[in-house]
Amino acid sequence: MAPPAGRRVGDDFVDDSDSDVSITGLDDETSRAKAKGKGKAIDRNKKDKGKAKAKEQPYAWEASYSRSWDTVQEDERGRLEGAVQDWIARGRRRRLLAPAAAIRRTIIRHLVLVLDLSSAMLDRDMRPTRFDLMLQYAREFITEWFDQNPLGQIGVVGMRGGLGERIGEMSGNPQDVLKAISERHKLEPTGEPSLQNAIEMARASMSHLPTHSSREITIIFGSLTTCDPGNIHDTLDECLKDRIRISIVALAAEMKICRDLCAKTGGVFGVALNEGHFKDLLFELIPPPAQRAVARPGAQGANLAADLMIMGFPMRLPDTSPPSLCVCHSQMKSEGFLCPRCLAKVCDVPTDCDICGLMIVSSPHLARSYHHLFPVKPYAAVMSLEETPDPSKRCHGCSVAFRDTPATMLGAAGEGMSPLGRYRCPECQNDFCTECDVFVHDVVHCCPGCGK
Amino acid sequence: MDKPSHLSVVIDLSLTQWTLCAQSTNPPGITLQDFLSQLLAFLNAHIACKDENTLAVFGAFPGQSVMLYSSTGEVTTTTAESTDANTYRPFRTLDSTIMSSIAERLDSYDGMTEEAPIGLVGCLTKALCYINRTITTALSSSQGGEGAAASVDPRILVLSVSPDQSSTYIPIMNSIFSAQKLKVTIDVGKIFGAENVFLQQAAHLTGGAYVQVERADALLQYMMMSFLPAPAIRQLISVPTQDRVDFRAACFCHKRIVEIGFVCSVCLSIFCQPVPVCSTCRTKFPMKTLQRLRDARPLAAPPGNAPPRPPVQKNGTTTPARPG
């Protein structure tokens, strides 16, 4: 039984607001579909909700109830199994409908995430505080960003006490970046923010980067003031010269200088209305910008987006190898990567070899995005076993036993659900359980039966 | 520290490679028979370490992958077990189940047809599916209590004798990334043959140990010292780390393993020579770039159609490209 459409969050909000107390006594026409208070927080639902909120509720305090129980319904015997299955089925559908087209990516992105650590971040207009929410979203942002930009690097800069403060060095390892912002007590907000100092610091940390990479600054800005040592428009001009793209997510209100910074450098500016909208704004900055080729005049123009690049895959030296000088810092080091063309030793990848100029990347970085290119074919739901002469007793993936008799479905038959809990690969004709079906398509991206 | 651990073992059962291994004199090889008896001792040790420890064994046979044993009872044989007062019963079940299912499979192969590549990818993905299910069932059975949810401590051990199959590059990388997501450690024991580039990367990326077994007759000792301790304990004892990790990739056009490749900027496909059109996303590359890359190529590789060879001082691990 699908939940009634009118039960979406944000609809008839006032009417429903106290019904969770008295709902057990409420005699609905569809008595089976009693929505009872069973909290089951699901990320995707939250996100949807965020969007709905952003559209329909202008004020943050109106959106404070998280009504996740509305999406979960019990079946006749008062169990949640049906609801969960239904939810999985919907997940399957969503996945099948996802576009399969190749996405154009900027191969190497460099981003400095500037966090506002001024006292304005202690405001409680977003729960629990702007500061905590920012840290939480920043973490999710970093994880997601690295997932979609395998060759990218992120550095973190904080703004507090009128200074720019380097929190995390530019790094291609998500764990390093997350570690940099993991200790909350070190980031305690105080004082005034300084946009200019922070941008200058971010600019300086990106000044040495090779030309083929993108340079971006993303600022989460909660204050309405900035306390700068000089003329910030000079900084803006410098950023333009360095082709740095600045995007700002403001938590308070629009400021002219923020708007200018974004508009002139080709970035995005947005003011968050509430928690969900804040997340949406931030996550919109994850996919590589589409208009890169247009924004960069000169060069080769139209063909800039598609090009063949020569890359080297290095050999990593262990910690125990005899120390030698690295070509990038001239330091004695044991560990490092050997350029495959000139055998020079560099400290970290991805980078350009300082000797022969070859772009050195590690192949896992590239391989991370390949599942977009070769997705697993969707498994077909097995409706009955009549056509199969010799059905397997167990799931081909995890060897769990299939149930013999078809389960009674809760009206989800049209949504690609199998009553037997079997899903068959069109290539190798092996059967998989629901668990493995979801896991293979969402995580592994490789069918255990045919290895494709 | 005291968490029970789950071990999924993937055994490479390529008959050709095992025959070569048994015949090898330098370094001295080991027969499949000896290998299995040492392996069973190791598996028994794992079960004996802790009562809650779980085990799953997957066999990578030529062209297929089979679950040979699991301690949760997915695989059972009907062989009548003779009770032996001198053997701990779980050990006996484990040993006889594994041995009989391997024997059953191997008997069905005749020596006539050319051996298919082993189903390593199938084993890895099956092991991951199995681990994924144990994690999710542990999570759902212990809602409310946090303790049991975090209690599964899974790892995978791959015992390999076969060389790299270039055609399985992408599936193996995908398995590695999902292992990373599930926080599964992949250990690799290379019993025979040259270094295995993909498995090296697997061990490196998931924080496992890659051990090139130099004396195959002392295999049990290698396994006991390196693969028996759970990842939590490995912080205290030093498990052999990898010597050098090879980050080479296989190109999409000929499945060759390349050091210097040409990469499409749109979809990140790797090619071993400059191509005018990307075969994956059909992007046309500008003529100018092609010209430039063709000019630059003789610097990187000897002219002709040969792929870039590894420099001399690395012991060559290039494998003959098999048609995918």
C-alpha cells in the first residue's frame, strides 16, 4: 500500500501536526494504512524533505518537525516488513530511471573550503547551531565531493578573529580532510571573519598548481560583516587573474561583496533559507561546473572540454626503501612515487612531474569513476519459476536460501518487485536476493555471476 | 579489540598453475595437496581463536566461482562423517566439507580443453555480498543495542597462484572500492608466480598485507604470522608491508597493462596509444592534440606498435594480454 500522496511533508501541515497523538483512534477510510509514530529516519527522505521545505516554507522554525514516520506504514499484521520492502522497491525504480549518459568532468579539481568560524556562527537559527550544522554538512560535502571528483584535492581554511587560518592542507585523501575538521573544540567560533584574509590564504595555497586544473574556493559564510586589512576588490582582481572561481553559501543574508565575488569569478551565490536548503546549496557545488570551457576564453575554445591527455601511472616506493631526494621539495625521503617516464621521485600524486612534465596519477583514482561507464545491467524480477527448469536454491551472491512460496505483496507488484525475492541477471541468468541486488548495483557495480 | 572476526578466504584453484607450481624447483614449489593441508590447519586456527569467529571459503575454479564452506551453514555435504574421538568436531566438519567440495569440482574437469581464466572476480564479489549480508543482518538483529552492530570485523584473504588477468581490471577495481566502503581488509598471499599488480593494489588500498611467499613449503608459517591476527591487533604487531606498489592500469583498447597512457578527459578511459575517437564515450579529440601526442610518443616508448615496456630495474610483471 503506497502512502497517500497527500501525506507528503509540507502539505496540510497544520491539519496533521497533532494527529500523531490521536491517530490510533482515528477511523480512516483506508483503515489498513494507519500511520503510526514509528520513527525511521532515512537520509534520502530527509533530502526530499529539504527540497519540499525550501519550496513551501519560507521560515526555518516552521520546518522543525521531522515527520519521517509519515513515510512508513504498517501492514495488516502491524508489521513494518511490507513498508520496508515497498521502500526498497521504490529505491530500485529510482535507480533504473537514473540517466545513463556520460558526465563531462573537469579531471583535476582543486578546491579550498573556507569555513566561517566567527561568533555569528553560534546563532541558533539553524539547529543545533549554524556552526554544528556547517561542520556536519561540510563532512558530508567532502565525502560526496571526493566520490564524484576522484582526482580532486581539497584544502580547508577557517575565518575567525579577523584572520584566515589554515585548518587543512590541500590533500587528495578524504580522510586527511575529514580529520582536519573532525576536532570540534579546535574550531570553536570567535571574533569577526575576514573574507579578504581567507581568500588571500586560499589563493596562495593554490598559486603553484598546474594550469590544467581548476581552482575553486567555496565559502560558507554566516556573518554579515567582514573585517579586512585592505581593499577586497584588489583581492577580487587577483582571483580573476588567477582564474579562481569563488562560490559562496551565505547563512544570514545577501551581501553585495559576496554577490560580486561570485558573479565576477563565475561562481554561484546562494542564501540558505533553512537547513535543507543549506544542504542543497552546498551539494549543488559538488558536480564539476558545466560552463568551464566557456568561462575560459582564449586557448582552443570549443574543443577544450574534450581532449586526450597523456598520463603516467607511477610506482609507489615503500617506507623502507633507501631515502633519496624528492624532486618537488628536495627533501630526503623514503616513501614517494616514481615517475614512469623519467623515474624522478615525487612526494604525492596526482601531480605533474617536475622533471619531464608528465601528469602522474594513480590508476585507482581514475578507476573510481569507471562504474559510471560500465554499469551493471538491471536485474529482472522473477515473477514465477515455471519457465526455469532447474531453479537454484540459493542466492548466487551471498548463498542465502530463497523462499519457496511467493510472499503476499502489498500492492507493490507493479514496481519491479519479485514475489519470490529473486532477481535475475540478464547476462548470466543467475538469481540474486534483494539484498545482493541492491548491493551489487549500488556498491560493487560488478555482477558476481558474469563478472561484468 | 576483542571483537570476533569474519574471514572470507578466496582460494585460487587453477589446475594449470598448481601443476606448474608443483613442478617448480626455483623457488621450490608446493603441491595442491600440501597446500590444502596447510590451509586447513590455518582455517582451523582461525576458528579456534575465538568461539564467535566465522569463516567462509570460496574457490576460484577455472571459469567459475563456488562457495566451498561457510560457518553459518550455507554449504553442507551429505557425506557420512565418521566420528573420530581425536578430532574436534567443528574442525572435522570444516575439513571434510572443503575437501569434498573441492574434489567434486576438480573431478569434473578434463585435461583436454584449454583452461579458462579463474573466477577471481566472482569470488571477490561473492565474498563481499556475503560480508554485506552478515553486516546488515547483524545490524537489523541488534537494533537498539549498538554493541553487536559494530562487532563484525570482516576481512578477505586471497591466496593466488595465477597471473593477472588484464581483462578483469575494472571489476577488480570495483570490488576493491566496495571493500573500502565496507571497511573490509583484503590480504593477499601470492604463493606462486610473479607479482600480481591488481591484488597488490587491492591490499594497499584496503590496508591489508601483500605477502609474496618465497618458501612455499613454509606456507603455514607465513599464514599464521601474517594473516591470522585480526586487523585490530595488527596495529601492535608488525605485519609485513608491501615492498613497492605498482599503480599501473590496463588500457581499454587492448587490455594491456600500461605505465603511460592516454586518457580521455570526458570519461577517463585509458588508451595505450593516441586514438582519434574515444571508444567509450564517442568523443572526438582535436587533431592538434593527436599530432602533438604522436610526436611526443617516441620519447615515451620505442616506436612501433609495442606498448610501453616497464623500465629495466622493475622485475617485469607484464602478462600476455588475454582477449577479454
